Amino acid sequence: MMKIRILLFASLREKIGQSSFEFEAEDGITVWELRQQLLRAYPVMAEILPNALAAVNQQFTFDPEVIPPDADVAFFPPVSGGSQGHTVLKVTQEALNQDELVTQIIFPSTGAVCLFTGIVRGETERCLPHQTIQLEYEAYVPMAEAKMAQVANEIRKRWPTIEGIVIVQRIGVLKSETPTVVIACSAAHRDTGVFEAARYGIDRLKEIVPIWKKEVGSDGSWWVEGPRN
């Protein structure tokens, strides 16, 4: 176990009536896991904490980041004049709940969400036609989530109007017709790049995030690998 210092600002501070306190957590805890523990300990923050910005030792951070021992972890609403963005990044073995994920990137100002969902295809007709029984996904999880954060940053730089971003990949053994990945972007209007941002997200995921899949069919199995750059 390790101790970390929690710092709260603005509406979060007002919710629990204190600006800082020590919190005991397991070694290797991520920012996202810390959010969940704080929500259980202080349910009064439920409306604010899930979308609050996070900083570890005075540096902005993302939910998959691991918190070092004796760190200062700050949570605060978007600063005045800043964007009301939220980013959900995760590699998981759990089933993907698209509605739940999209809800996390909807704000009062949101008027459009573009969602892409990848599905295990049971029948392939183009290139080499074949049938697929299942896919087996494997990931280098810490690096994959760090690269997801890179993709999210690239999206925000190209399309500053994007409010929220979801990049979630499921791993493990997945049967045909099962969702494997969710990419979602939210914005105030549909003509502000939200379609292009979601497309960019899935294309970059395929390019730089270390996730591999083995395809299992009636005539054998093989790893699906891309060309070397």
C-alpha cells in the first residue's frame, strides 16, 4: 500500500468541504481506479468527479496512467475558458457497453456524437473469402493505453472543437458478431469534424497501438499482422 495526497478544487472542494487529504491506495493504482475508489468513499462527488480533469505532480494526466508513490493527485473541473473535454481510454476484457461509454462524453453543450464500433466478422468476402469462428486479441496493455492517449491528443490538436473522446479496445477470445473496439467523439455540432475525428481515431489505433489478433477459422488459426514500416 502507498499514500497519496488528494487535492480538490472549485466545486469538488465544496462538495466534501476540504481541499486536500491523504488517501491510502494499492501500489500501481491508475488514475481511473483512483477515481472509482474516491467515488465509493465520497459519493457526493458522483456528478463531477467522473468528468474532472486530473493532474499528477502538477502534470495533466489520463485515466490509464499509473500513480507513483507519495504523489500529489489533483482533480478539478475544466478551467474557466477551457474546453469541457473528457477522455475515456481503456483496454479491457469486459464486454463493451456502448451506451455507457457514450454517456461519459456527453455534456450540456453536446449536440453530436460519432461512434464507430468494430465487430468480429464471421464471414469475409473480399480479398481471401473465409469464415471466422473467433478472434483472440492480445495487447501490451500499458503501452497500448499510453498510445491511445497519444491518439486522443492528436485528435484534439487536429479538431479543437471535439469535447469528449472514447477509445476502448476489448481483448481476449471473442466470438463472431461481438464488439471489439469502440471509438467515439462528441462535439457541439455535427459539422465540426466529429465524423473525421472518429475515423482518424480508428485508423491511428490500427497504426500505432500494440494490439494483435489471432484469427481462428474452420481450417486453422493465424496471427493477423501488418507490414513492417
